[in-house]
Amino acid sequence: GESVGLHLPTLSVQEGDNSIINCAYSNSASDYFIWYKQESGKGPQFIIDIRSNMDKRQGQRVTVLLNKTVKHLSLQIAATQPGDSAVYFCAENVGNFNKFYFGSGTKLNVKP
Amino acid sequence: NAGVMQNPRHLVRRRGQEARLRCSPMKGHSHVYWYRQLPEEGLKFMVYLQKENIIDESGMPKERFSAEFPKEGPSILRIQQVVRGDSAAYFCASSPGQPQDQPQHFGDGTRLSIL
């Protein structure tokens, strides 16, 4: 399968600070990426997606950046809140949209 | 508008028994995907189905595992003669299918424990 990895397995931030979660992917042909949030005991929840013809996309309090040159994806969360504490996964898709490759996840701890 | 529904949420089986996991996709979704997740790991793709068709089963173990998505009713992931290594969380996701570039929406999974 494809290799999708994360630089930091655990990230601790203070409430109100900005968080940056990173993801490296190995397949230069990957053309669609999604960030998911997974809380304990629940399934992954869609946060934001980006296609390879874009390098930035913004949502509510979240921004995804895509650097195709170095095959790097990041998720920025503004004004991190306790409810943002979860494991975050990046997922990539190559060519078709029926199969995603997931990274191993980064656990985000938000300290009050 | 109900999301992806999976049941049971927890399933305990003894080695050698059969496990059946069910998934009802979101309303209007005709594409179903099954993933497996081990503790502290990401999700691993298993199989992609449309109604009455298996489209991609490249992630399914060659033996003991099967999946179906009948014309009526939920999708079923079936594991025969379970072994301890089958213990994991199994997640189902669904999508509308068309257009293709839409994210998959996940259920809350079935946690399978093998005694």
C-alpha cells in the first residue's frame, strides 16, 4: 500500500494557541487528501479536504496546506479548544476515490 | 438525517466462531467501504462495494473474510473461524458515489474482541 506518515505522534498545546499537525505522503500521484478527526470510541469525522490542484484551503478555524514539491500536508487549527482533543489522520487517494490510505495519526492534547 | 450506522458496537467471539458485522450507509449513499483499525494505528482499507457488487477487495485477507452489500438491507462483513489477530475495530464508510470526489463518511465502528 501507499505510505502516509506523520512527523509527530503526540502534540500538546495550550488552549487558545494555534495547532499545526503535519503529514508526509510518498506517492506523488496522490491527487486528493482528507483530514479526519477521531475521538475516543468514535469513527473518523471529516474535517477538510483538498485536491492536488490547490495548495491551500480554509474552513472554519481550520486550514489545510498542501506542498506537492515535498509531498507534505498540514492541518492548522486556530484558537485550539479542549473539544479539539482527538487523534487526527491524514488520508490520501490516488486516481480514484474509492480507497484511501491513512497515516498512523497524531494525538492532539489541548491543555486548559 | 441518520449517519452511517454500524452494529453491534461491541462483539465478543471465541476463537473458531463466526463474526458478522453490519453497516447501513447514509441515506442516498450507494457505495460502502470497510476498514480495519488496530489500536494506536490508522485505518487500513479492506473492501469497497456497491449494491450487489464487490468493486475492490484488495485489502481483504484471502481466507475467512467476506463482504456483501445486497440489494436490500445492510452491508455485511463476515469473518469465519475467528482468531485472536482479528481483534480490532472495524469501520464502515459510505459515499454517494457520484460525483466521485467526495469524502467518505464513517460510522462509529464495531469493536471485535476474540477470546
